[in-house]
Amino acid sequence: MALEDPCVDHGSAEDLLTRAIAGDHDAFTLLYRQYATSVRGMAFTVVGDRAQAEEVAQDVFLELLCAPSKYDAARGSARSWLMMLARRRAIDRARATWSVRARDTITAARESALTAPDPSEEVELIMTVTRVLDAMRRLRPEHSEVLLLTYLGDMSQRDVAAHLRVPLGTVKSRLYLALAALRRLLADG
């Protein structure tokens, strides 16, 4: 199979994926060449960082290489499966980044205090942050994504809409629903 000729039709994404699952390394290479840019683009819309988007893309194709049997043609196209993997991996990475930032914020607050903090206040702050992190993990991915971009990414709703390529009204409703769900989750304890 000549990999160098882009004009040659090497088959649909489903055909390439099926062949890659069967161990055809040329098919995997072609699948990577055909979809790596789209996978990176999907990841970038979530994480907002090119280096992290590249790492997400590597994770997606590594998962495809190591566990190809996870693909089920009956549930959707190969392209939509790759995009779904990219989105999930990117959301996981954004959540991890958010957790690190939250821990860093707690550490910075502790270090910047002029007086020794009251241990009970410190415990309460840690418990609050832990509850918020747990609640964030239970939100729908599109809701936590909007919260992360708005509050941790310090983006305006208009910037979030442009970043996600969705209407501004969609961002506003997702943010409203996310905050309402977060309030409910935190109230339930």
C-alpha cells in the first residue's frame, strides 16, 4: 500500500479502523493522518492549549492502538467515535488541570497569610474545595466544560462561545444549568 499518495482512496474511516483493529499498521497510519488534526482540534476546543491538545490526541490514538476493540460500529461512525474519545480525554485533562489549580490556590492562600491560619478555617476550606471538586466531577461534561472555561479559564461567555463554536445563548444556558446543578449537588452534601 502506498502511503505517500494522498490522491489514492484508501477506504472509509470505518474500513481503515476495521483494518487497524485487525493489526494493519498501514491502515492505522492512514487513519492517524486522516484524523489527527480533527482530534487535536476537538481537544483544543476543550483544553485551550496546543501542547495539551497534542497530548490528548496522542492518548486517543494510543488507546486506539492498545484497545481497538472498544470501537462499536453499531454505535456510530469511526470519526464520531474518535471525536468522542478526544472530547472525553480533553475534559478529563481539563478537570485534572482544574484540580491542580484548586490545590495551588489553597497552597498560595496558606502561604500568603500573614498570621498563622486558624486550623479549623483551614480544614473548612479544604473540605469546601473537596466538595466542589467532587460535585464538578458529577456534572455533565458540557456543563463542567463551560464552568471551567468561564471561571478557571477566566473567559467571558462570548469568548467561551467562540472557543466552543456554539451560540452565545447555548453557553449562557449551559452555564445557568451547570451552576444550578452545582448548587443542588453541594446542597445535597
